[in-house]
Amino acid sequence: MLGQYLCQFGQKLVRRKPQFREKPESPETRPLNTLDLVVIGLDNMLGAGIYILTGGVAKYVAGPAIILFLLVAGLTTVLSGLCYVELAAGVERPGTVYFISYVMMGQLYTFITGWNLLLYLIIATACIARAWSSTFDSLIGNHISEALGGTFSLQMPYFLASFPDFLALGLVLLLTGLLALRVYESTLIYKVFTGLNILVLSFIIISGFIKGDLHNWKLTKQDYTLAAAGAGDASSLGLLGSGGFVPFDFDGILQGAATCFYAFVGFAGIGEKASNPQWPMPFAVMISFFICFLVCFGVLAALTLMVPYYLIQLESPLLQAFVYVGWDSAKYVMAVGTLCILSYSLLSIMFIMAQLTYAMAEDGLLFQGLAWIPAPTDAPTIIIRTTDAHIIVHTVAPTGTPIMAVLVPGALAAVMALLFDFTDLVDLMSFRSLLAYSLVTFSVLVLRYQPAQNGSKKEKTEEETEMEPEVEGGPLESEPEAGTSNILKSLWFPPSTITTWKSGQIVYGCASLLVLLLIILSLILAQWHSQIFSGDPVLTTVAVLLLLITRVTVIIWRQPQDPSPLPFRVPALPALFLVSSFVNAYLMIQMTTETWVKFGIWMAIGFAIYFGYGIRHSLGESNDQQPAASTFQT
């Protein structure tokens, strides 16, 4: 009885969602080409990240060497982006990361993906709102922050911001109301705001190289002392470190890379819009990354050339840079452009946040009340779907807005924007991005070695047939030794040249073990890197871990891959997975303890919701009757 219950429980955790998501094709729609997808990718990647992340990282973590984090962050993000392309190519119709995970990986994995993506969207909303507030405050002479800081700074707990940001709160609530009133997006808006964004960033880059000073990349203690004397209060300055181009050593570069991954987030938007994942989608991902890299490199170089890194302002660094070099008039032009871009980015992210909340509630993974849509007044539409087995006829209500899916996450984001410090939000958002990249690469590796769903039973039967003579042959007393020998031999020399259920489980187990080994290795390298070559046990431990990692990787490489044709396949698996997972794990180790604790609390809340509610109410594989259509369909 217990075994049957555990079996049913396990089946619920890995239950997948069927792929019938066909929508009536509109004759007015056309497939998006590579240029369209590049515009969408740049719109997502060059949104608010470059405006809100540069100040704190350059001032306290990396200094002018912040431009080097792009090499680390860009590398692992490109690898994860290509893995996402292959993951999206495995479904019949492009969709969100949440939908693709549900189709390909199963329910528990999907909840973890969706719950973490929801965390990212809520924090991104709060961060952009605080950046908008800071930019507006800088435009009017910092009167708001001075008034609020003088009133609330002594009453706020240490783990919250120094003062509540009521302007950010009001902005989020205002846009939440606009979404509830059905504000829509369009491709034209994508192109207009992307063009405006590139113009603003290009102006920053050109201005930086005109007004910049190379001496700001080789500052000394004497420069810091003069700056402190001029400021009148040394506490207003950032840290000096060792000065020069890399004032905070190599660890600062890695920590900056871990914190600033948000600058490259957004490639999933390309997969949601692409109609052909064969060549336009990977090309669009690569081109978007390359342009984003060049723009971010130019902006960060311009900022650190214009302003000494310890004088950079945290929440509106680009505007204050023009004030520092004496271009006050340019500050106002930049502020207007920045406010427009941040407003659009905020509205776009809140739209996606409501969309994801509705999708998870619709599937029963979150409380289904969040998917409530007000009763329509128009007549319903009848839609007929055909499947391989039968014909499904159901009614779809006219398009409506899921009010609760808009209001609840919007209210949560508004509270976070009101109370939490900007830098703490950014760290937690970057931590989630690194975890998401790791989940994507893990998914691609595991799925590459799984048998095709329609042939798994047949392949499993063939495997059992192949293995049967080996079990029946041989004397009884040698069965344990022969069994152990056969297991080891099958790992290095798989008995079948096609994917089987057994080979897929071997890869799944080895990939999980590989992740654990990489985490342990990253922890050792981060905590005891100075003792590796000193001859103590740390060196022996690292050597053993490297040997185990190599052997497990070879075992995965020896297993047969699924030969099913895909529009796009990531090259060099499992080596690509090894590199990407190690970089992600090492950068996550660089995060602060507070970030790990906050993320752990968020995940604990999520698992309580899933195991207490979602696992019993999820629609899963019995979702033949579709709910009312929504503005936020995914």
C-alpha cells in the first residue's frame, strides 16, 4: 500500500503537460524573421538592467574592472541561451519557459522554474520602480530622498531600505491598474522603445569617450584622499581597495559578474515569439548577445572613464556622471529618455508577471483564484480541436483580464519596492538568473539522452531482451561479481546503440551527481583557493573531485543520444554542460549569505504551496476542458 502511494506520488511529480496548444492562425500575422527576433531580444536585454546595475557594482565590488565581468557573464549566458533554443525546439509550438518546462521535464521541475521566474519578475518590477523613482528624484534635485531620509532613516530596520520609497510604490500601483484595464503591447512599441534605448545608450558611450579621463582607470590613494577632502565627508565615498584598474582583485570581478547577470537576461523572449527555431532563433540569440555585449561594454567603460569609481552614485549613476563632467543640460535629456525606457520596461515585465501568475494558477500549481476572470457579457466562441484519438468541442469565453493575476503579484512587487534596499533586490534577482541558467542546461543534457516518448516502451523491451541471456548465463555462485562487472561494463560500453529507458536513467543520475560534485568543487575553490597549491589536503580533495568529474562526464558521453531530428542542437554536449554548470555554481557561491537565506525562504514558501495545494489541484494530464481565454494566454 505504501509502495503504491509512493509510486503515485512520484508519478505526479514527473507528470508532463500535453502539447495541444493550437490557436487559430490569423491571416494578418506573419512569421517573425531574424531581424524581428533580434529587436525583441534587444528590447528584453537592454531594458532596465544597464541603467540600474552599474552603480553599486562599480563602486563597491569591481571598480573599472566591471567591464571584465561581461566576459564571464556573457560566456555562460550565451551557452545557456543556446541550450534554451534546443529546449524550445523540442516542443511543437513556441511558448514560455514555463510551458516548455511543463511539456519537457514534468510538474515539480516546472513549479520550481515558474516559482523562481515569478520571483525574478517581482524583484525586477521593484528594482525598476526604485530606479525610476531615483531618476526622477535626481531630475528635481534629490528633494524626495532628502525629505524621506530625514524622516524615516532612524526608524527603519537594518534589513530594509534606509527610507520607504513611496514614489516607487505609487508607480507600481498605477501600472498595475493600467494592466487591469487591459493595456496591450505591440511590435511597433517594441521597435520604437528599442530604438530610443539604443539612441540613449549610444549618446552615453560617445559622451563618455569625449569627456572621459584615462586617469580614472589608475587611481591612487592620493586621489582618494583629495576626493574625500573635497566631499567633506569620507563616508559618502565608496571603497578605494588597492586602486588602479582592478581595485578589488579577481574576487571582485567574479562577484561583479554574479551580481550583474541581469544585464543579459531576456533571451527567453526570443523563443516565445519565434515561429521557426531552426536558424532564425539561434542567429537572433547570438546577434542579440553580441550587440548587448558591445553596448554594455561601451556604457560601463564610459561611466568609469567619466567618474572615479568611488564617486559613482548607486541608483542613478549615468545621470550623475553628466553632472560630474559639467554637462548639466545633458542630464535632463538623459533623464527624460531614461524615464521613458524604464516605464516601458516596467510595464512589459509586469505584463509577463501577470501572464505567468495566470498560467500557473490555471494549471492549479498556484491558487486557482488567481486565474479568476470576470464574467463576460458577450456570447462564447465555439472551437473544435482534433487530436489523434478524438474530437474535442469546447467553448471559449471572450477575451478577459484575470484581475487577481494582475493585482496580487503587482501588490507584492509594490511592497518590495517600498521597503527593500535596491542592492539587496539586485543580488537576489541575479542569484535567481544563475539558477535558471543552470536548470536550462541541465534540462537539455538530460533530454538529449532520453528515449523518444513514443518508442520508449519498445526500446525498453529490446533492452530487456538483450540483457536476458547475460542474466541467465553463468553459475549461481558468481552472480554478485558478474552483476557488478556487468553494471560497470554497461556504463562504459552501453549494450545498445539507441537510447533506452535505462540509458536515460543513467544520464539523469550522472548529471545530478555531476552537479553535486561541481558545487563541492566551487565551494572549495571559493573558500580555500589560496591553499590549493600549498600541499595540504585541499589539493588532494580537488584532485579527487576533478577525477570523479572527468569519469562521470565520460560515462554520460558514452551513452547513446536520442537520434530524433531537431531544428537545432547544441554542440559539444556534455562538455558545454560541464563548463556552464561550473561557472554558474562558482558565481552563485560568490553571493552573500543574506542572499542565500532570502532565496531559501522564498523556496520554502513555494514548496509549502506546491506540496500543500498544487500537487493536489494541478490539472496535469486531464486538462481537456480549456478555461476561458485571457489577455495573458501563454
